[in-house]
Amino acid sequence: MTTRSAKSSTQSTTQPATRKLWLAAAKPPMYSVAIMPILVGSLVAYAETGQFIAPIFGLFFWSAIFILAWENLSNDVFDSETGIDVNKAHSVVNLTRNKGLVFALANGFLALGILGILAIAFYQQDPTVLVIIALCCFLGYCYQGPPFRLGYQGLGEFLCFFSFGPLGVGAAYYSQTQGWSWGSQMAGIFVGLTTTLVLFCSHFHQVEDDIAAGKRSPIVRMGTQRGAQLVPILAGSALATVALAILMGWFPVWTALAFPSALSAWKLSRHVRRHHHQPQIISNAKFYAIGFHFWSGVLLSLGFLLSTRFTA
């Protein structure tokens, strides 16, 4: 009886721990970075042109989620080849111990995502959106995929900025209007900066593993203290983009609703400033950054939406 109860006790504690690892591997909050470019770009288009094509938005929404799932899973595969994830218990490859299966699943998600973008291009009889998203996927592959592995050279943040910013938001805008505008590109810069901040903050807790694997992330290059000092500058630059766009007349005044998200930026900045040198505590910095990314993007989108209702 004692042995049986000890076994059941061990199983009961192991199962929740395993569930937590799978939840961490799935990264549900991270899918905000896939959704926000589509939401912002589509609502900029609606505010500027009055046009919103719901089926295209829906296709783009799910395609972006599938493509990000591909990127997350394929990055796990590529990182398993360099050994950088040896201490990452929530790596999908480490959890399944089946790299081939994970890679096949990743490519399946990519196929689904591209299929949705193909449907948009076919509907519009215009390959522009497909070309832009193909470029985004190529940049995403270059981040960790061989032989490029540009993330290991500290260039991941630059790739992230363009893929999720001007290109991603621009593609969403184009899918609704088949055109371009200064407003859509300024919105792309804003979303690009907030998304880049998420990736930047994900490096604080893994400096030792990055150095061991030869990865020269920005935090490895500049150190955690200087990295923490850069966080409020990046967040402030994003909000300054909104202010500039309002002054130039590219954004409606209602988009000033994004400014209260500075509270999330302040919490993030305080957290990294206090704990930048403590890997176990700072490991959740990316979730603070996701909070700023989410609220700033939602409030900006709400500003564009309200501008269509309360324009003189």
C-alpha cells in the first residue's frame, strides 16, 4: 500500500509539471506577435478607406498563426542541432525526443499558412501579398535555419523588426486595399519595434547557454545591464512613432489611446532594471514585453476603429 501511494503521489506531481512544460512549449501568449500585424494593418486600412473584407482578414489571421507555429517549431529543431537548448526543458524537441516529427509538424503548419495566403492572392488576382509573406518566411528561416543562422550573429532583432513590422503590417493593409500609405508604414514601424522588444527581452536569462553555443545575441554583446538600459528606449521609440504620426497627420488623434500602454512599458523597464543579472527571475521578461506589445497594439487598433465612428 505504501509503495502504491508513493507511486501515485509521484505520478500526480509529474503530470502537472509535464503539463506546465507543454504549456510553456506551446507559448500561447507569443501568438500575439502573429495576430497584431494583421489586426493593426487591417484597421489602418479600414480607418483610411472605409473598407474591411472580413473573409480576407480571417484567412490572414489564421495564416499568420500557422506561420508563427512553423517558425516556433522549426526554431526548436534548428536549436536542437546546435545544442543551445540542452537546458531548455520546454523545448518541443526535448519533450517529444522526436526531431523528425516536430520538423514535419512545423512544415505542415507552414503549408497551411501559405495555403491561406495563396487563397487571398487568388481572390485578389494579385500576387503581392504572397510575395511579401514569402519574404517574411524567408527572413524567419534565416533567423535560425542553416546555413544562415543570423540570429546567432545577433541579427535576429533586425529580421524580426521587418518581418512583423513594415512587411507584416504592410501586407495586411495591402490585403484590404491593394495599396500603400504612410499611415500603414508608420504603424508597421510601431508594431515592428514592440515585437522586436519581445525578442530582445527573451535573451536576458540565457546568456550562459548562448555563449556556450556561440550565439552572439544583442544581450551577449552588450551585457545584461546595458541591455536593461536599452529597453525603455525601445519602448519609448515605439510610442514616439505614434506621436510623430499624429503630428504629421498620418494617424487620427484617436490613436493617442496607445499612450496609456506606457504603464506596461514602465513595468517591463523596472523589471529588467532590477533583475537583469538574475536568470531565474528575469526569464519572464518576455511576457512583460508581450504585455506591452499586446496592450499598445490593441489600444492603437481601437484608436483607428474609433476614428471611423467619431470623425467630423
